Amino acid sequence: MSSPVWPRRHYRGVGGRPHLWYKVHGTFTGTPRVSASAHRTSGPPEGIDLLRYDRDQAPEVLAFGLDGLFGESLAALGPVASQVRTAPHALVLRGEIDDRPSLDYLRDVVGLITALLDGGGVAVFDPLILRWWTPDAWRRELFEPDAPVPGRHAVILVSDEERPGRRWFHTRGMQKFGRPDISLRDVAPEHEAGALDACERFIDLLAQGALVPHAKPVRLRGLPDGLLCFHEGSADDPDFNNVHLELRPPRAADVMADPGDLDLQSLLDAWRWLELGEPAVLGATLLGDLVLEDASGAIHLLDTTTGQVRRLAASREVLDAAPSEVLNDWFAAALAFDCLESGLSPGPGQCLSYKIPPALGGSFDLENLEVTDLDVHHHVVAQILEQVRDLPDGTPIRMVTGSDTDGGA
């Protein structure tokens, strides 16, 4: 296999599947001539289809991209816009490919579209970034550099938020690289330059193959402290048509485990010795602690490292609005996010649990944590804490495992 021409210098493993989608309007009476050397292309990558549509037979295909937001980009082409509207044919290049450690697939597509423009195309439509390209602009900005230039295959959009003076920065087009788009909401005026720089940096980093762990801290000059990268959204999100990374401070919901099919209320059975009454279980944290609501609506936390219950907030609304600064005190958020960043990530019905419980001398650090089923976590730690609650400090404890209770002489 030949060496890649456009290697991805930050590629560390398979991400999402790159998705490409272009439409070239023009007059195509025959097969356009494609030169492997002059156009720097090997043709459509495997998984990408090239289809021709006639105006008379598929008018809806040729009409797509002529109006609305797309129409604004088309109008900016000047005289070329009328050629686009009257072109008899369109060639559509679209499909998904497997993620790979080079961007040679993009080089092939850029070269192929250049050949289509040389063979009768009048303009290129890129719906993933809401843009029409003239042949000159396509050649100058994308083909002539003979380099990936990720920032020209994506776009950074800025819009006003409801909160006066705040703006939303986000990208589109990163699905071409099989990577999430970027979003920073509620950006203050003093952080706008930092938000723009962050978008540009992430575009290049992700296009070059990087994978950003969930809850990874963001430390960039010009942005406020305490931002983390949260994987959010879906391919159906109209703002991105892609999943995205939301760069924001953590919230209480971010430190909650996914219960899956588990009935969280049943976890209280292991803690009857605490005489908790009948609180409602609102959720379990990533570290397995339970968030409880009493009859008055007040919110409490059952700490599974100590077996103690403490009041957190007067209501769910106060909990949801809690500033990120208190999440570490309430939910050990910093440790939980360190685990997520390291790849130690619970699935549905699971949590992070200490291999050696702190009540038995275990340390409060990442090396002492593992992924465990939530019901197992509560069954084990509740028994341990019930047994040691009345022991004097310093009493030696021997951990009992399943093998110790099996039969034998």
C-alpha cells in the first residue's frame, strides 16, 4: 500500500464515518474526462456514489439549494447564479466511507469535483456548510493548495442568543471528517475572540483525526475557566446535521449515571438500616451516590463512601441551577470527569465503584476505581458500611469475598 499523501497527523483510532455530499450544476452530455495526474484523484472513494440528474426528469434535485439560506449563498455568486438556475444537469457526489488514518479520500473528491468543473460544471453546492462555490473559488481555495485546509471544508457560524450581548459560536461540516462539530453557547463579548480561536483549533485538530474524550477540560487562552467538552446531539440535529462537542461548564446532570432498565428506587433496599423513610430516588451519580427528594421537595445525597445523608438543595430547581463550582463538593465531579477522560466510562445501569472502599482504607483516586453494576455497588458497600459503623477507629477489617463463603473443610 502506498504512503498517504494527506496523512492525519493526530489520528489515534477510528471515529465516526465521514459523510460527503456535493452537487455540481452544469451541462454534462458525456462522461467528464478525469486525469489522475492533472486532477490529483483516483476517482470516487469506495462508498461514495456519483449520479447524474436531468432537469426534466428530476427537477426537485436541481431545485435543492436554490432558495432559503442556500439561496443567499447562491445570490452571492453574481452572474453564475443564473447559470446554476438554468443548468440542464446536476452531478451528485454523496455517501459515507469508513474512517481512515489519511484524508486522501478528501483529496480524491476535491480533485474529482475539479475535473467535473473542467468538464462542463458551472458551480458546486456544498449543503453541509450551506455554500455554493464558483469554479474559480473552488480551484483557488480547495484544489490549488494541494493540502487538506480543513477550515475551508467547515464553516463557523455566529448568531445572537436570547440573552442580550451574548452570542452562539458553532461549526458545520465536520461530518466530512467523521468527527463532531463544535458549539459554544452564551459567549460574552470579552470571550468572542477566544471562542472563534477555539472553533478554528478544534476544526483542525479533529479533521486531522483526533478523538476528544467526553468531559475533557478545555484550556485555551481567551475562554473562561472551567469549560469541558461534552458529547451531545445526534445526526438528526438540524443545527449541525451531526453530533457535536458542547464546550461549557459542567451541570448536575453531567455527573448522573444512566440507570438503563434498573429501578433506582429498589437500591434503597440495601440501606434500610439507615432508616431513611421513603424518599424518592431522583438519580444515581457516576460514583454511585443517590440523589434523594424528601416529602418537602428538598434534595439530599446518600453518600455511598460514608453511608451518610446530607442536604444539598431546597428543590430540584435549585439543584439544576447549581453552579459548577459546587459539583465537586457535592458529587466528586472532578474525579468522575477524570475517569471519563481516561476511558473509564460506565454504561447503562453501571457506576464507578472503589475497588477497596474508603471505609476499609481505600484511596480516593482514579487507580482505585472500576466500573461496576449499580445494584452490585449498593449491595456491597451498604453491607460493609453497616458492619463497620459502630467499630472504633483503627479496628482491623478483613474483606470477605465470595470464595471465602463457599463450602470447604
